[in-house]
Amino acid sequence: MQRTSYLPSETMNYHYAEITTTPQLENIKTKLEQESHLFIICLGMLIGTILSLFIGYHLNTTLMNVFLLLSLPVALTYCLRKIYIHTLIHYQE
């Protein structure tokens, strides 16, 4: 099984912060931000929906609660995607 990496092999060592420059990391980050990461988005929406349903079952039905519960899956998906991109950028062997 071939392993793919977003960073060149010369930057993947224990002196990560010394070798990899900031413009290089920003370039990789912008490339990763443009990708969809469909699995992470679906996973975040699924987990967020389950949490919203669980929390919504125990709350009174008001307009504010409905809007907050509808925003929970979107916010969780956004956070998971940011964490995934950060992990890909700062991954070391």
C-alpha cells in the first residue's frame, strides 16, 4: 500500500520547525483548504445531527433553540475539518 503525503519527504523529520518555512506551510494549507474532505464533512454532520437530536429531545421548542440546534452540525463539521487540516500539516513520522 503506497502512502501519500502532502509534505515532501525532506521536511518529514524531527527538526520539522527548523526546516519547513512558513510560506511553505501556508502554501500547503491553502491547497488543503481548497479540497472538500468529503468523509470528514459527512462524519461531522452525522455526529452533529445525533448530538442535536439528543439535545433537542430534552429542550423546550423555541425558535432560538431550533436555530442553535440547526447550527450545531455545521459548527461541528467546520471544527472537525479545521482539526483534520491542522493534523495533516503538522503530521510527523
